[in-house]
Amino acid sequence: MNGEDINILKIILEAGWIVKLVLAMLFILSILSWAIILQKRKYFARANQLNKEFLEIYKQGNTFSEVYDRVHHLPMSPLKNMFLEGHLELRKVRESQKDSPQTFKSYIDNFGMDGVDRALKKGAVTARMNLEERLSLLASIGSVSPFVGLFGTVWGIIDSFTGLARGGGTLEQVAPGIAEALVATALGLFAAIPAVWFYNHFQMKLIKFEGDMECFGQDFVNTVQRIVIR
């Protein structure tokens, strides 16, 4: 094979079956990685938009019940999930006080906001789990792909030099084998680099969502406390 005859497609087609298996695995990992990236980009953008829509309604509402009625039609979002958990806990507390001489204010004075706070955290945890879904797989692809490619490279180089050791080999005969081995490393990096970059990108977005959820949780608790003080 002359130098001018060498091309990526021909290298792959003439590779050994182990190297071909590695290349196929890396190709599948790359496709899976981009599928996760596109799906998570859409999900994060949608969640951010729904959070904004929810906050607009939440800030305009005079009571939690009014907000609940108005956001009921909205698709689920991280902040809406927290609100529903917190609102449900408040309703349970109020219903438990119907047949009790203890008022809602006295209940809060005696037991504090721990129940509401736990409910909000439960909603935040559920929202975080949905946001983090498949990100661990993306991280795994980013960390494993280079090593899979390196395995293909090492195997290809061993195979090339084994043929050279049998005698009669020249550099022109060995070079294609080394080239096919290096293709595995290149494809491993091709699969890993986008996966790692977008994983870090989504982690930054996740931190922002967590900050928004923390702020909303504090605002919800403050609103309840203001109602109790009145």
C-alpha cells in the first residue's frame, strides 16, 4: 500500500477484527454521547423556560392556593415540583389542625418550619435527580473512551510488530498497521472530548438550577412565616 493510497476508510476496512471491534464500540459510544448531549440540552432549556413561567405566576399570586390553581396546567419544572411538595405539606398541617384547639400559628411556633423545609428539599432532590439523569453515563463515556481507543492502538501496534518480527517486513508494510492502530486513539478522543466538555457544561447549568431552587425554597419559607406573623 503506497502512502497516497492510505485513507481513513481503507484503514478501517483493512484493520484486524479486534481493532474493528474497538472502532465499532467507540462509534456506538460517540453516537450515544451525542444523543445524550442533544437530549439534555433540550431538557435543560425546557426546564429553565418552565421555571421562568412558574416564577411569573408565583410572584403574581396572592395566596399559595391561588398559585396552585394557576400553575396546575403547567408542565412539571424544578421550582413547580418544590412548590407542590411545600404546598402539600402546608395543606396536611392545616388539615391536621381542623379538629384541634391548636391553631396553625401555634403549630408553627411549637414545631417550626422543619416539615415544610423537608418537603421543599424532597422536591429539590426529585428535580435534581431528573436534571442529573444520564449525566453519569456521559461522564463515563468521556472517561472510558480514550482508554478503549488506547487498547485498540496497543493491540494494533502489537499486531504490526508481531508481523515484522516474523521477518521480511519493511517500514512500508508496517506503517499501515500502525496507522490503523492510531485511528482507534483518534476515534476514542473524538468520542471523549465532546462528552467531557458537555458534561462540565451541564454541571455548571446544574449548579445554577440548584441556586435557583435554594433561593425559591428560602422565599417559600419566608412567605409562610410572614403569613403566620400576620
